[in-house]
Amino acid sequence: MKQTKKFLALLVILAMTAVSTVSLGAAEKQAAAGSDKLVNINTADAGLLAKLPQVGPKMAQRILDFRKSNGSFKRTQDLMKVKGIGEKIFAKLQPLITI
């Protein structure tokens, strides 16, 4: 019984370490991108969206139009539902955006 508790405690510690490592990796990507603040794709205006890589004024307007027609994005990956944003562009945006 004691061994089982120790084993479970060790698993919890390992899981927590893995989660914090992943979080640090995301923070490092954000810092490497030169951004100290993530862009919320549910609240950002066209000007802020247009500052993102691969997003100009026309794409920013498409994002706003999509948001107006469909409501808030449920997850960042939903940005790929906007015409013109595929996997490659989303991969560049992902470290810079949030919901």
C-alpha cells in the first residue's frame, strides 16, 4: 500500500513537471517572437490583427467578419476556418494569439 502511494505521488510530480515544461516552452516561443503580450483574436480590432505576421488589413477584416457572423472563437485553431488562413499561416500565428 505504501509503495502504491509513493508511486502515485511520483506520477503526480512527473506530470506537474511535464506541464510546467510545456508552459515554459510556450513562453519562450512568445518571447522569441518579440511579443510580450498575446493578441486575443476574440477582442482585437482590425489594426491589432493586421500587425500579426501574414495578416494584413484584408485578412484582419475577414477575421472580424467571421467573428461577427459566427460569434467568438472557441479555440485558437478555429482561426483556420477564416478564408485564407491555413495550417502554415496558423503555425506562425499560434504562438502569438489567444482567446
